[in-house]
Amino acid sequence: MSEKILFVDDDINILQAYKRQLRKQFDLYTAQGPKEGLKLVSGNHSFAVVISDFSMPDMNGVEFLSEVKKVSPDSVRIMLTGFANATNAINAVNEGNIFRFLAKPCSPEQLALSLHAGIDQYHLITAEKELLEKTLFGSIKVMSQILSLVNPVAFSSTSRIKSYIKHMVDELHLTGRWRYELAAMLCQLGYVTLPPETTSKILASQRLSANEQKQFDAHPAVSASMLDKIPRLAEVAEMVRRQQYNYADCKQADASLPDDPAILGGFMLKAALDFDLLINTNMSLSKVIQTMGGRKGRYHPKVLNSLANMDHIDRSMEIRPIYAKGLAVGMVADEDILTINGMLLVAKGQEVNLPMLERLRSFSKTTTVIEPFRMRIS
């Protein structure tokens, strides 16, 4: 079996016995105690199954497997203990989402059967995750590209917001990247309901009228209501719905990251969207972070701090004049791309995707387009 199995117990003799009994069937790793176990799980290893003893010093098996769930949510968790009772079993299932609860002594044959079942469950989890990420993400990406053609102003910042979110995911060591990226791609979906002049004023950080402000404040709920209708996007929809929520609204007891991805995703979108508006006023990065830090209660401290070293992203791109025939997917417009009649084809800051590339080349052949285009190239 190529899948990795981790056994955690504070008794080194028991760990060695597991190795002797099962090493020919499984790729086994062992950890003496919960601290060593969490260190391995948090490292570069990807364990299909984590099996833990219940009674250990510093942290019992339920507490340990609950932490494993946070660090490696796809790993299947099994409890093995000599203290089998109803209370332990209930706590294990409720707190650690335990796949199986095995009582000592457990024969090597029974243990092997449970590990095989755990690996099968891991395959189901990862196969479903891969299908969801590839098919759903691909579909949403196509929809986002189409919307960018329909309303280039509204979606001009999508690629930038997505890059900020990807950076924050890496800085905060989060799992489930696809959820946060989808939220970034779709957080401005409700902009399609706004008048074009309102959208332009928002992106230019201009003051809105009372009615315009009311329409703008409603756009997250509009976006989320659209996403609510798509299966498996409930968490993403909630991130989008919460994009204008302030950190102070959450009333957390401390500054730790929230366990709920929907709440955390909302905090990240709030910071990314405001960061983008400020950074595009040509304000320096340090000044942007200082300005956002002065807005007390608006941003989660750790989320804001994750943006502090964004300088190496996007700003390293070279700016060059490019004609339509030289355009390529991934280039970013450094100015509005217009026809000679003033029709907007691509808004400043928008990343060129394949439909957009074909559209620009088509317009270049059939209509007078103002060329060359000032593009940012990584």
C-alpha cells in the first residue's frame, strides 16, 4: 500500500509491535506521544489514516485526533484504547469525527481490516474532493470569464483579489484553498446588478450617493443568493455574504483564526477588497497596511498581517506595450483597452483569459482598436 499510516502511542513497545505485525502490508509511521504525532501530521507527510491510543500524557486521544482534524481534515481517524466505554466513544465521534473506535486488545487481523477500511474511506474523500475541485472550479472559472466579458469594469479586480487571497492562504497555512479562491472569483458577482457609473465610482474610491451606497451594501447578499442555488457552494456563498463584516462584529474572545472557514473567508475578502482599493491609489504597501491597521475593529489582525509582505506579488510584473497579435493569457491590462469609439473592451487591472484574448484579436481585425495596449507581464 502506498498510502501512509500513522500510529500514535506513548508506549514505544506497543509502537514497535505495530511495526512488526503490519509493516509488510502498510507504509507505517509511528510517533511516541501526541506532540510528536502532531509534528509529523503538520509536516510534509500526507497520512491516509491516523490511529491513536486514548490514554496519553498531556493530551488524550480524543483531543489529539481533534487537532489532527484541524491540520489534516482528509486523514481518516481511528481510536484504539483499553478504556472502552460509552462516554469515550461518544466524545471520540463527536469531537474528533472518529471513523472507527477499536478496543484493546485488538488482533492484528482486525486492526489490518480497519486500516484497509480507513484507506478505502480516504480514497472516497479524496476522489470526491478532486472531482469537486476540478469540475466545480472549472465551471465557475468559465462563468467568471463570461461575466468579465459582459461587464469588464465590474470584474477588473477579480484576478488581483484572487492573487491576494492565494497569498493569504499560503501565509496562514490554510487547507481547502479552492473554497477561498472561488469566493475571491465570485465575491463581486452582485456587481452585475449595479449601474455602470456606480461600479466605476466604487473602483475609483469616489463617494457614493445614499442610494448608490444602499445598492452597494446589498451586493454581497445578492451574490450569495445566486451562489446558494449551486450545490456544494454553501460555504463559499457564506464567505461572499460576509465580505463586508468587520472583525469586531464577530466578537471573538481572542485573536486566533476562527475555525469556521466561512467566517475566516469573509475576513479575508474584507481585507483583500479594501487592500486592493488602497493599493490602486498608488499608495505604498507600508502606508496601505498602516492605514488599514488604523481602522480599528475592521480587520482580523492575523489576516491583515498576512498581507504585509504582498510587495513581491504583482508589483514585480514588467510593463510593456503589446499589440493584439502579441497578447497572451495571463497578461494584465495596465490601462483601459478601448475601441476608437470609446467602447471598453478590457478594464485596467483585468487579467487576460482565453475568451478575452480571442475577443481582443477579433476586434483588432474588424474594428479600430487603440493599440498598442499597456500590459503587465510576469
